[in-house]
Amino acid sequence: MGVEDQQEEREVLESIFPDEITDVSETEFRISILLDVTPGEEDPEDLEGPTIILNVQYPPAYPDEAPRLDLTQPPNAPKHAYLDIQDDKQRLLDALTDTIEENLGMAMVFTLVTVLKDAAELLISERQNAKQALADAEAAKLEEEENRKFQGQAVTRESFLAWRAKFQAEMEERKRVEEEARELEEKQKRVKKEERKLTGKELWQQGLVGKGDEEEDEGDDLRKFKELKVDASS
């Protein structure tokens, strides 16, 4: 009965996976499973799902006995960002344990393929979500730091009094500096004004004094000369 069940299941699998199933022997075959992956926000748009291979070997008593299973990947397959068969094999095989126990006595390979595909895609999705959550946390941290620059420090009575004392000191210092600058400016103006006063010599050299006196003296001498001339003629 076991061999007949195995042959019947093998024919059904052939019709379901015509391009994915490959015979290794009469009791052993492998099925290629292409995983569906939706790229996350942090993933390249062209991120493709990996292909995993379920290797199945029928023991003589199958399906009353569990099939022998193994997981591999296609030769030269590129390393996927969220799935590594070498590291994840046991976890994925363990995900099939309950299904195997529930289906003993019945053909189960198709069900195992479905459960394996779901488990692998879920594992990839969890890792994508973890990466996205980390990226979101980093973005939120940066946003919080930026917002903190504009929010300032919370005002308390102590911080206000400290700010007022500092402000008053700054205003007094500013007033003192302005007063000193004003006094210096006035002093400079006085110095310039005094510097513009000319000495008597400078006034005489520039003809600003002396000429009027000389003309007055000349007029007096001429008047005296005329008076003297009149007296002599009389």
C-alpha cells in the first residue's frame, strides 16, 4: 500500500509542479519553490524572491512514516538579503514538524510545500519588518534631535530668574560700553575743536590780524602830516 500511495502522489505532484519537480530516483525527488517577496521601503525595487529546493525521499512505509526532508538552494544562487538556507534550514524544517504529525497516513508533500513556502516568506517578511523598524527608529531619533533644537529648554522659576539676572547684567554692561563710547566721542570732538584754534602767529601769517592796525596807523600819520603842513603855512 505504501508504494502505491507513493506512486499516486508522485503523479499528482507531477501535474501540479510540471516544471518544478525533478526525479532523483524512484523514491526520491526535489521540488523548486520560488518565494514571493515584496520589497520593503529600505529594499531595492528589483529585489526578487529566492528559490529554495525541498528534497523529498520516501521511506518504505510512507505515508504512515514521515518522509525524509532536506533543504538546499540552486547552484550558484546569489545570496539573498533575508534568507540563508545554510543558516535557516533547521528553522524551516522545524516549521514542518506539526504538519507532518497531523498528516501521517495521508499524502502530505503538497501540503508540506505550501507550509514551507509560507514559513520561508514569513521569515523574510519578519526580517524586512525588523530592518524597516530599525530604520524608522533611527529616523524618529534624528527628527527628535532636530525638533529639540527648536523647542528650547522648559522654563522654570529658577531658569527664568537666572535668565533675568544674566539679561540685566548684559544690559548694564551694554549701557556702560555705550556711555564710554559716547564720552570718548565727545572728548575727540573737543580735541578736534581745540586743534582747529590758530595761534596769534598763525593768524598773522594768514593775514587774519595786523593789517587793520597798520592801515589805521597809516591814516593817523597822514592826518598828523596834513595838520603839520597847515600850521606851517599859517
